[in-house]
Amino acid sequence: MAMSPEKLKECLIFFVFRYSGRIQRTKLIKLVYLADVLSYRRRKKTITGVDYIYYDYGPWSSDFYDALESTPEIAEKLGFTPFGDVQYTYVQYTYRGTVPEYKFKHLIDEEVELLKEVDAEWGNRPLKAILEKVYSSPPFAESTFGELIDFSKATS
């Protein structure tokens, strides 16, 4: 399946709007990844079509940076962790103090339901718990550093 920039953007919008002001980039990417894994397990295809790479901090793709930078509904806030590391947090873009309503144009209802399911199970959990799940579960756990993650290894 080819990557769908518009579906990726709408997945990001879903989670940013849900956790506006308190969702950091790592958690955001991992929640979208978990939705793609769940989608693959159920439908034999991901929502976004992103080619994830096994990278330093888990599944990653530069497609996320491109999507975040080109989605006007999302604003990036730069901050620092208590250890002095850079921290990116995402919020809804507001126009004169109001948040525009967003209606999905590219995600189908079934895909939105998958996002809601991931949100219900993982959205309020600490990042550490999400990372443990991602790192210990197929297909990530079946991959090696630097290679594309093979979603066909996703098991129930």
C-alpha cells in the first residue's frame, strides 16, 4: 500500500485534537504506529501506508515530520525536559482564540474507529508503557535496527 499523506495527517490531527497541549512527538508517533498495527491485524493493511523504520526510539519515518510541518491544523511548541533535552509538543492551531472544527475527509469510519480503539487502550497511559508495548510486540520486536518494519509479522 502506498503511503497516504492525507490519511497520516488526519491520524495526527485525531490524536493532537484529543490531547491538545499535552501530546509529545514520541507518544504521537507511537499511537499512530499502534493504530497501523491494529489496522494491519484486522484488515491486512495499515491506515497510513507509512514505511516505518526500526530506529533509535522505535518505529519511525520522516513522513511524520513532513506531515506535522504541512498540517495547518496542528501547531508545534518547543520546550525542554527536566534534563535539558528538546521536547516537541503539539496543539491544535487556533484562529483568534477559537479552534476550528475538523471533519475527516480521507479517513473512513472504520479507520476512525481503529484510532478510537487505540486511544481508549493507550491514550492515557504513560509513554513508558506505550514504548514497552511497541518494543516488545510484533512487528517491531521481530525487526532489526535500520530495516523496514514488516507488518506481515504483526500477530494478534
